[in-house]
Amino acid sequence: MDESKGRLTRDGIRIYDLADFAGMHRAGRLAAQILDAVAPLVVPGQTTGALDQFITEQVEAAGATSATIGYKGYEHASCISVNHVVCHGIPGGKVLKDGDILNIDVTVIVDGWYGDTSRMYVAGTVSRKAERLIQVTHDALMLGIEAAKPGNTFGDIGFAIQSYVERQRMSVVRDFCGHGLGRVFHAPPNVLHYGRPDTGPRLEEGMFFTIEPMVNLGRPETKVLADDWTAVTRDKSLSAQFEHSVGITAHGAEIFTLSPAGRYHPTWT
């Protein structure tokens, strides 16, 4: 399907055909498989650059393309965000220490379709507060996905995430959001992880987008470092994120990026 074809809603959101779900499943599955494969390498003493090199090799071995290499000058096949880095952490010489938590975000292109997903990992032994942050963030994502069904609005998704996170005395990052995707990396809508019920565009069958809440132990404010990529918490509190790509069906959200090995959560065996 040519991205220029097909129906757009009045909010500029593309509606895909049922046949297009298969392409998104292929791309999403590969991205998830790569994140499964890298899990055993996330150990104290490992560098984030070595993790990214492994991911690069996995993308190439699958005959796929990295969506991030060359994107606005970015040079890596993943973003790796450690501890108080909220998102867009650049892989390099940073050595993981025992107890570090990190998000690894990978987007691949398979037959023109984009598979975008991220998940949390732990190097060594996780602290109790970090473990709770990870669990709350994962639960918030799944509550957002549960709210993603025809007739609901994007505000319903954001409200489901925000209200749950704030009940846990944590905060939702406002400065970054999910996005539409398909045969492009980023497209309408912006998927906010906070909001009010029954506000924003209404969900329809055939919409493809990511839900990717970032949750901080402290305040929600972030700042971008001098490299123009790395976003960190202003108060240096820990941050966590999970991301799935989904498509809306008549019954709800179909997840394209499920972990084939069941390793989507770092404490799952």
C-alpha cells in the first residue's frame, strides 16, 4: 500500500486495511525478537555500545533495515537510556553497573513496514524502588492498551495511564509521546500519555500507532542534553518506559510487538 493512498480521518490519521496488519506483525515481531536476543547481554560490565553493535548485527542478519540509522543524523540502531535518562540515550562507552536499569528502543523496517518497540532491562540485581517503577510503567502501558478500542478517544488512553501512575505517587512525562506509524516512522496522531476522558480524536479500526509511556519516580520535567538527543529527568530521579506498536480492530488493540520468548518484562522468566 502506498502511504499516499488510503483514507485519512479529519485529524489526518491514516486508516489501514485489514491486509496491512500482516506487514505490521512481521516488522513488530522482528523488533521484539531482537530485544529478546539482546537480553542475556545486559549484565554489569557491558557497554551500551556493545549492546547496540549486537542489535545492528541482528538487524542486518535478518535482512531488515534499521529505521534509526541515518534518521536526522542519528548513527545507531537503538536508543539505550540508563537510569535517569528518559529516552533517546545514545549508545557508547558507558559501562553498566550492578543495579542499573535501562530501556532499549529498536525500530526496524521489514518490507516497508515499521516495527517499533522498547522495553526495560536490569543489569544485575534490581533495587526495590526501581523494580516497583518498572512494574508500574508496564502496568500503565497495558492499561493504555486496554483503553485503545473503537469508540474511545486518545484522551481515554492518556487518562488510563496518567490516573494509574499518579495513584502510585509517580509522574508521567509530558515532553514525549507515542505516534502513528505504518509505512512511515512517525505520523499523526500524537499519542499523549496523559489526558482527560472523551477528548481528542476518536479511535477507529485500522489505526496504527505506538503507546510508550515514560514514568518518573520523581517529577515529570525533563531536559535535553547538549547532544540534542539525550533526554533526562530534571531532578535526576529514575525513569522507565515500555513501548508497543498496536493496530485497532473491531475488538480493541492488536499488539504487533509481543515478545516471542515472553521476555517483555525484565522479571519474567
